[in-house]
Amino acid sequence: MSTPALTVNAARKQFGGLVAVNDVDFEVREGELLGLIGPNGSGKTTMLNLISGALKPTAGEIRLGAERISGKSPHEIAQKGVARTFQLVRVLPSMSAERNVMAGAVFGHARLWGDEARDVARDLLARVGLEKRAHLPVSALTYIDQKRIELARALASNPKLLLLDEWLAGLNPSELQIGISLIEELGNEGRTIIMVEHVMDAIRALCDRCVVMNTGHKIAEGEVGAVLSDPEVMRAYLGDDEDA
Amino acid sequence: MTRLTTEEIRIGVIGAVVVALVALLPFFDNGFYLSLTVNIMLYAALCTAWTLFSGPTHYVSLATAAFFGIGTYAVGLGIDHLPFPVLVGVGAVAAALLAGIVGAATLRISGVYFVVFTLGLAELVRQLVSWSQSKFTGRMGLYVFTDIREMHILWMLLALTVVVFLTGWLINRSRLGFAMEIIGNDETVAKHSGIDTARAKILLFMISGAFIGIAGAIMAPRYAYIQPPSAFNPMISFLVVIMALLGGTKRLWGPLVGVIPFTILMDIVSSRFPNHTYIVMGIAFLAIVYLLPNGVTGRLEQLRERLRHRQPKPEAVSEEKPA
Ligand SMILES: Nc1ncnc2c1ncn2[C@@H]1O[C@H](COP(=O)(O)OP(=O)(O)OP(=O)(O)O)[C@@H](O)[C@H]1O
Ligand SMILES: [Mg+2]
């Protein structure tokens, strides 16, 4: 078997007495769309922060391909090919949609400049359905449009691994459909993606496999249908009720 | 990103005319007005160099006097051995190195500490220079005798200001400028997009420091006798902050709007009421912070925005046109 796109090896993150990520292991294969799920506060965002370098692991190792990335700073990890979106959407408010997306193209993994970067940004804005708003300041855009900007910015770096932190959260049902098909397309193109999500329908529709976390531990991993019917996973989501 | 906009061409033409007029001044007056214009040009150069860094980063640096004094001392120490232009270069490099060290030590920490640190640094450098001068030379100052006259200083400061503007314009079109724009919007996004934010800020601080060092070197012949209290005068640091904030730091030419009236004001105050300069500075500082937090240019822009919103033009609302 070839080297996984990402290897997480006994990753641990401690905040004082709280162990937010407790010796978690998993792998993401090349071209895989992996779901990372778990109840609120189970450590999913912290796990993404460890991968993207926003936080340094207390212990353990994370490798992108064969290369160790744990301990490196976020900009180095971004340049090596990890791009992300944020649970609380983060756009560059004073800049146009096009320049927001160019940020990813210019400084991320792809490192383009000038017209090349602009072309990539325009293509991606069209792809997420924002070509008509390319020149508006993003502060004038709606919530879903800002989420689209964030996704386009992450894609603009042509990442080896894309991290989506509840990218579908807060969308209304019709927007959710658009969002799901957009991610599905990315998956079909062979992008390697980890998506943290509470919307189970999306996980079922999109992911091949998923990893389940609870209070910092990995409690299950595997094919989505099997994992979701695992009694321990159901207990974690529904509380300690045995008959759940 | 490669072609000039009509706006840029217009600013370039206006700028060239102004530069030509200032450059011709020594042929009409060699006394009071020349000397006042040199002061204005000095602060124009210092404030734009300061804004190069502090505008986009919002870090308030009080290290201006340190970089300035280093430039002055480079000339003072070397004038008997090396040609003046070489010493200006030495001053620039020395100031940039100091800025690099300070930047590496402090730009990772928050803005408040940066202000205090830069103020302390300027004082420390001054004390070090005083101490080593009295220890190794036994003298209090250095003589700088050259045939550089007031008008030459004016031309050099004018050229420096032009170079600072051109540099600022080039930076804005470069990856560094784009990085700074992103950092100014959201530093977390900047890092996760692949920007080495610390490196970008340090680089910009070094460029700004180098220009301030050059200004100090250019001024050395005017002082004739250089002493640490005048070369590393903390007044310089404070005046630069006040004038730049008065003008506004969002655009590189913003500080000029503050420099001209304030230099004239300080000139009047220091000749008529020499004991009241600090009071005037203090009041001016408070007034700016409370009344004009974004400076005169920021205020004007705000008013223009408000006017535009009151009478929306029909073509301004059509968002369907990608332009
Ligand atoms: N910077 C931090 N400092 C201290 N504690 C933190 C920090 N970040 C997260 N935590 C704690 O770590 C635990 C895991 O948080 P995390 O945000 O990773 O959960 P999550 O699975 O993403 O939850 P949600 O589904 O609500 O987004 C929580 O108890 C949280 O309070
Ligand atoms: Mg989370």
C-alpha cells in the first residue's frame, strides 16, 4: 500500500488539566474524503488545529505524506499543502472576493503571482457560484457566500489536503444541497479532504470512512454505515443511555 | 497588477510638479523659508518612512530617534575617512540591522509591548553611545565639517522622500504588500494561507528603519557638531508619531497632510514660546487621538463616503457588472 496522504500518530493536546486530544491515531488515504465526527467539545477542531499547525501537539507525530509536519508553524504547513476553513468563518473583510481567494493562490502551496493567481481566483469563484460578486468587498456578502469565499481561498492553493471545519453548518436546506454537491465534486476530482461535520446526512452522503471522537479519544473508525450503528458511537451522541 | 491606473498616473504627475517646485526653492530664498522647508522635508521623509511600517501593521514605533541617530553617527564617525554617500549607505545598513534585531525580538509580541520596547531601545542606544563616546574619545561630541549646504540637504531629503514613496508604491504591488494587506485584515488567515507573518513584518520594519537612518545621515552636516542628546532626541520619535497620526496612515501620502502644518506650528512655538513645546505636543497628541483617530485624511474619506451614501448614483448600485 502506498504512503497515506496524512498520518496522525498518537497525537495529543493538553490544555492545562484538560486533554482535548488524547493519543489519537488515524490515516487519510490519497483521494479520500474522511469524516471526523463527534459530540460538541470532543476535540475535532483541536485535531484540525494540530494538523494545520494552529496548535502544536503536546506529544505525538503528524506526517503529510512522508514528511513530518507536527511542530512546524502554520505558514510552513500551508505551503507544504494543507489548507483549511474555519468553524467560525474568517474572511478578509476589507478586500474584494477576488483578492480574498488570491490570498490562497499567492502564498499557499501553489505560490502563483499576478495574472496566474487572478485566473485561478476567478475560476474558483465561478466554481463556488460567486463570479458575479468577484469585485464586491466580502463584508457585503451573506454568510453562505462568505463560506464559499473561504472554500475558494483554501482551494486556490491547490492543497494536498483540505480541512473543512463544519463548512456546512448554518446553511439552510437548499444551500445545504448546493454545499453537499460542491464537496461531492471535489471528492470526485480526487481531492483529499477531512471534513468535520455535525450534519449526519452529509457525512453519509459524502464520506467513504469516518473517525469518531469523544472527550478527546478516538472511539470508532471505519465505513460510515457501520460506524454510525456502533453502540458506543450512539452512546456518545445520545448520552449514557444503554438502550439508545 | 502590471499596468498603471489613471489614478496612479495623476498622482505621479502631481507629485512630479510638487517635487520640481520644492527643488527650485533654494533659487528664490536662502534664509528662513529654505530652513523651514528643510524641516518640513525632514519630517515628510521620516513620517512616510515610519508609515511604511506602522500604517499597514498598526504597530506604533518610538524607535525613530534610534535609527535616525545611528545614521547621524555613521556620518559623524566616518566623515574624516570615507566619502559622504558611502556613509549614508553605512547608516542605512546599520539602522536596518538594528531594526531587524528589534523586530525579531518584539514583533511576535503584542503592540503595547512593542511601543514600550522601542521607546526603551532608543533611550538605551543613546546611553550606550554617550557612555562609549566619553570612555573612548573623552569628548562629548563629533565635528562634521563638509561643504554640504542647506540647499543640498533639501535636495537630498526631497530625493529620499521620493524614493520612500516609490518604495511604498512598489511594495504595494509586490507579494510583501499583498501579504501585509492580508495580515492587516486577519493575521490567523494570513498564517494559514502560507504567509510568514513575522518575516514580513520584520522585513518592512527594516526597510522603514533604513530610510530613517538615511534621513539621520543626511542631516548630520547640518548639525555640524553631533551629540547624543540631539542625534537621539526622543522628540523626533514623538513628533513623527503625532504628525503621521494627524495626517492619517492609511495612505502613504496621508502623513504629509499632518507634516506641513505641524512643522510650521512647532517652528512658531519653539521660537516664540520655547518653554511650551512639550505642552503643545501633549495637547496635540490628545486632540488627535480623541478627535481624529484616523487622521485628517481618514476623516475626509469618511465624509466622502457619507456624502456618497446620501446620494447613491444609479450605476454605483448595479452589482451585476464585474467592471
Ligand atoms: N485554546 C484552548 N484552550 C483551552 N481549552 C481549549 C482550547 N481549545 C479548545 N479547548 C477545549 O478543548 C475541548 C475540545 O474543543 P474542540 O473545539 O476541539 O471541540 P469540537 O469537537 O470542535 O467541538 P464543536 O463540535 O463544538 O466544535 C473543549 O473542552 C474546549 O473547551
Ligand atoms: Mg469545533
